[in-house]
Amino acid sequence: MVDLPQHLSPSSASAFEGCPRRWRFKYVDRQPEPSGQAALVGSFAHRVLELLCEFPPAERTVDRAKTLAKQAWPEFETDEDYLGLELEDAEARAFRWQAWLSIAGLWDIEDPAKVDVVSTEQKILVDLGSVPFVGIVDRVDRFGGKLVVSDYKSGTLPGPRWRNDKIRQVMLYAAALRQSMGEIPDRARLLYLGQRILDVPVTERRLEDAVGSLTEVWAGIATACTEESFEPRPTVLCGWCPFVEQCPEGRAELARRMDAGSLPAHAPAAALLAVA
Ligand code: SF4
């Protein structure tokens, strides 16, 4: 029997839903899963925007963000995940430019000088139903006196069919805030930097749905841990799985897709198959 994790975060729940075997490699075996370039661009932008919101509203300017980005960079570029990207000079410049576009993209969707920020990067540990939940909320704001949960996104805004997972995640933060602050947030917002804000009213129904799904995933994890059975769930995403070399089903899926011409050439595992 494998020990249950102490807490369940939205990203861990989403990973288990995606592929229990991949979840085991990461959360049970503790094998490192290096952050990809896009995730690291997002991490740097998050860090700078967090620092920006520590300033009084009138001082949250683009110039201030530039200064903060310059100050934060030396520490970030020594991070082992960033070093692991092994970027050439031109690629590193492109990385910094991409990160800056994400940061500056905040002003395309809102004026941070007009936001009443209550907290940033707030860690919350609460029981949501029977699930010991942990989450880090990017930003909690007040608009017109009402509590609003805000989550930065540096990736591309997903199409309507694919938004539910992101909305569920931010609803979990709303449910956790209700528990920890005793106040139900009025709205939950996904801030797609440089694109648009997805602004969703927090309702009892949405909170119940989000907590219900989390409870189901937690039950699935409990069963998998008890039975020590973490099934593979091969999809095109095996092309981005860092554990594919240890997973026969994932490799078979990639070979099948390669033969069918349905494996995107930019999938990191495509190169792996090409040299096999
Ligand atoms: S290769 Fe695919 S099936 Fe195997 S662990 Fe990774 S995501 Fe899951």
C-alpha cells in the first residue's frame, strides 16, 4: 500500500485526472518533473506581478514592473529549472521578452493601480468536504467591497470547451477562501495576461461541482494508493510526459501516433522516438 498524500492541490488533482501513472511518478516516486519553458515564463511573470502588488496602488506602473523584473531576474536565472532549459543567448533573450510580454499584458486587461489587493500568493490549507486541500491563491481582491479571487494565466486562453477545468480550479480557491475567511467570494477571475479576463460569478452550484469533482479524484487516489495500481492513460499528451521512457503504454501510444502522423512534431518525445 502506498501512503496517501497529506494534501491535495488543484494541480495534483488535475494531474491524477490526466494520467494516474504519471501522477505516481511525480507525487509518489517523487521523480523530478522539470518545468517546461512556458511554465517558467509564467513563474517569472507571477513573481514580478506579486512584487508589483506589494506597492501602493498609485505606484503599480509599467515602469515599476520593469524595475522589478530587472531586480528579480538575477535570482531567477540561477534557478535550477531555468538552468535546465540550457538556453543559448538568443533563446534566453527571447525567454525574457516573452516573460515581459506576459507581465506587460496585465495592463491590457486591467489597471492594477485601480485594484484593491487584499493578499497575494496566499497559501490555504483547509478541509473541503472530506478532502485535505492545499492551494496557493495568486491574488485576492476587493471590488465594491466584495471579495474576488484572481488567478493569473500566462498561457493561451483555451476555447470554450476546455475552460471548465480552469474554472473549477479557481472555484476551489473560492471554496477554500470561504472556509478560511468565513466570506463567500463574489466572483472568480482568470486573468489571461495580454488577452482577456474570464470573470465567473461564484455560485453555490459551481462551488458544489468543484468540491464534488475534487472529492471524486481524492477517492480515486485513495483507491489507487490502497491497491498500488496507477493505470496509464495514454493520449497525445504522452508526447510531453517526462516519464515516457519508463512507460511502455505511453511509448506504444507515441509509436502509433508517429505511424499515423498524428504526433505533433514539437512534442518533446517526438525527438526521443526519432533517435530510438
Ligand atoms: S507516457 Fe502517457 S500513459 Fe505513460 S505515464 Fe506518461 S502520460 Fe501516462
